[in-house]
Amino acid sequence: MTACVHVAALQALMLDDPAGKCARAASLYADWQAGALACDAQAPTAWVDLPGRPPRPLLVPARAVPRRPPGTPAGRVALVHAVAHIEFNAINLALDAVQRFRGLPDDFYGDWLRVAAEEARHFELLTARLQAMDSAYGELPAHDGLWDAARRTAHDPLLRMALVPRVLEARGLDVTPGMIERLRQAGDAETVAVLEVILAEEVGHVAIGSRWYAHLCAERRLEPRSTFRRLLAEHRTAVFPPYNVEARLAGGFAAEELDALAADAAAGR
């Protein structure tokens, strides 16, 4: 007997204990692969304004999150904590895509369950690093930018695919190599190893977003590249270089597209 994948994803989304959410994300993907979950376009859709989350970290505006140089122990803790918070929100975003959007091919839901499971593993790797650094997730403030993007794109899966994996997550492809290099210079080989795993798998997540963005554009008879630029302009979002070109190409961008995005950013469009 199969269970409804949308209901199961919603239940996982609303868990507030990070360890429980991670375990559930992993088990959902395993259940999907085993055929124990099925789609049901008629299942009721829940409007989720806030996902389940622990009482800490304290959420503050992005500008209020303290920035510390990664060459210091406190700076490395702050960096790992910030990335852990991004990964926790990424679990929620992937689960939300499964529970919220209906009527898409089954592979859409399998892809985002896979992403949720991998983001959960990333979060666990980072929280293990925090523990080794005598800290823990929640001990520093964080901001809610990723979930704000979930709210802004909740009404349209095409917009979600455009603005979350192809903007916010793709930005991680650009900045993570620099973080890795700074940590390597600081002698933090353990965190470097974690970020290298995350970077490699995030390329696949961006590629999944690009795949479903292209699928939805094709369904609506929209040209993908011009539509992406239009959506960026409508939502006052720019994709600034420098780009991790190799990773972005593997994530579903084209070289000509990156050139156009850089030109738009330079022109303030």
C-alpha cells in the first residue's frame, strides 16, 4: 500500500526538530525509491507560511548577521553556521516543492525528494563540524532569505525553479570555491572536505532546477533564456559575476546565457 507523497512531504516540512527532519527527509527518498509513496494531484494543498523550525537560531535581517574573518576560529564557526542554516532552509524548500506543486511528472517529486535527502546530509555534516568546533546550530543569529524566496514563489513552480535553484542555489556555486580557498589557507582541512562534498552535489541540484524550469517553459511555450531574464527584471534580481562557469554549465546554464546575464547586471537591468 502506498502513501501520498505530498502529505508525507508536508508532515516532514512541519517538523521543527532538525535531526528529526533530516532523518525523515532521508526516509522519504528511500520510500519513494521503494515505491511506497505515490502522487495524488487531488490531495489537499496546504499553504505553509512558515515551515517547522527550532526556536533558535534567532532570525534577524541579513545586514544584522555578524561577519567575521574566516582566518579566526570564531570566523570559521560563523561561516559554517551560516552554511548550515542555508542547508536547513534548502531541506524545507525541497520538501515544499513536493508538497505544494501538483500535476507535474512523477520524476519532479523524486528529484526534489532526492534534493531534500542530500541537503539533510549536508546539514548533518556541517552540524558535526560545528560540534567539533565547540559550537552548535542555533548559537548564532541567521537570516531568512531563502524561505522568503519560498513565499514569493509559492504560487508558481516555474517561478520557483527560476528564482531558487537557478539564482539562489546557483550563487552558492560561485562563492563556495572562494570559501574553500580561504579555509584551506586557514588550515581547516575538515571543513574544506565538507564544502567540497556540498559543492559537487549542489551542481546537481541546480541542474535539477534547470531541468524542470526548461520543462515548465516548454509546457507554456516560453523561450527559456529570455523568460529567465524577464523574470529576473520583474523581480528586481540580478545575477552578478564572477561566475563559476564550469559549475554553472554543468548546472544547466549556457555560456551565452551567462554572458547575457553579466551584461544585464552591468547595465542594471
